[in-house]
Amino acid sequence: MNPTAATILVALILAVIVGLIIWSMIRRKKQGKNLSCAFGSDCSSCGASCPYGRKKTDTTETKT
């Protein structure tokens, strides 16, 4: 196998892998799942290190 054919083969394999990754990301986005936490549907598996797993707290002061 000459070097050009090997380079083309490797490029095609990488293109397929990148295409599958993008397809998977689009599919997860359409399903409404979080793209940052790919291990589950929520951030419990990643230790809630992403902002999507944290609950927002009200930082406004209430005046009485």
C-alpha cells in the first residue's frame, strides 16, 4: 500500500468517527439531553461539576 492510499484511508476513518460524534450530539440535543454530561441524563454521574446540575439560588435581597 502506498503512502497516499494509507493517508486517504486514515482520513476517511477519522471523518467517519467525527461524523458519528456530531450525529450523536445532534441526536442528544434533539432529545433534550444535556451535551455536557454525556454519562447520563443529568449531572449526577459527573459530580455536578457542570452548571446544569446545580440549582440556582436566589441572590436577590428581600426588603422588609
